[in-house]
Amino acid sequence: MARKVPRYDVVAESLVAALAKRIGIDLDRFRAWTRDVEEPPDWFWPAVNKMLEALVVDGELSALTPPRENSTIRTMRTEIGEPRVGRPLKHTGHPLIAALAERGITLAEEAKAVKRSTTAVRNYLYPRGEAMSRPVPKELAKLWQKKYGVPLDAWARIQD
């Protein structure tokens, strides 16, 4: 049977209680001083450091630090990229998508403007022969030609 490992917060709280008791102060006062709720006296931090020195092994607080693979102390990657509108599209090379992107319009916004679902408009972009390919209605193809300059031959199929 595997040994049950106590939760980190329970272990930390036990160590805090033991440190407060060994220093000889009330646990609530210890918490207030360590959480900057109250200003600790000058002797407090040297006393805490002295108690912690017993836990130091090879220059690390190994008894207080969780294992690296389980550590919550590690820094997360926080790079933030350029904002993008909408979901990524499979058909970024289609002239309609290029025209919309140039004007800062999403496919969903254009679909709403032409009173179609986003899925329906997206399905017009698939090449002939793909399972999701749908013919674009002729009036939409002509509207997009006039409005955005999308050539009629950009569509796999045009429905009359």
C-alpha cells in the first residue's frame, strides 16, 4: 500500500504553528506578522530565520519546497501575442477571407450581414469535392464580387 502524502497546505500550516510555538508567540499574531497585517518587531524575522536554518539542506529549504515536477512555484509562460478576431480559418487563402481580413471584418459578422449562418458561409469556401463543400448562391457571389471584388471563378460551385 502506498504511503499517503499529506496536502501541502496542511504541512505548511503545521510548520507555521510549530514555528510560532517555538518562537513563543500566539499563532494569530504570527500570521498577522508574516502576512503584513501588523508590523513585526525587529527581533521577529531573525528568530524565524534561525528556526528555519534547521530545515536547510544543501542551501535549499528542502523541507518547505515542493518537488519541482509538482511545484506551483514555477513561473508560467506569460507571453501575450497579438490579438486576433474570431477562430482560425482553414481557408485563409480564399479571396473572400482576404477581403474581409483586409477590412477587419470577421466571417461571423459577414454571415450575419448576409443573413446566413457562419457555418453556411464557411462551407461555401471549401473546394469542390470536399464533403463540407456547398454551392454559393448566385446572388451572394455577385454581392461579394461587387462589394469586395471577389471574382466569380473563386467559388467552387455557384448555385442558380
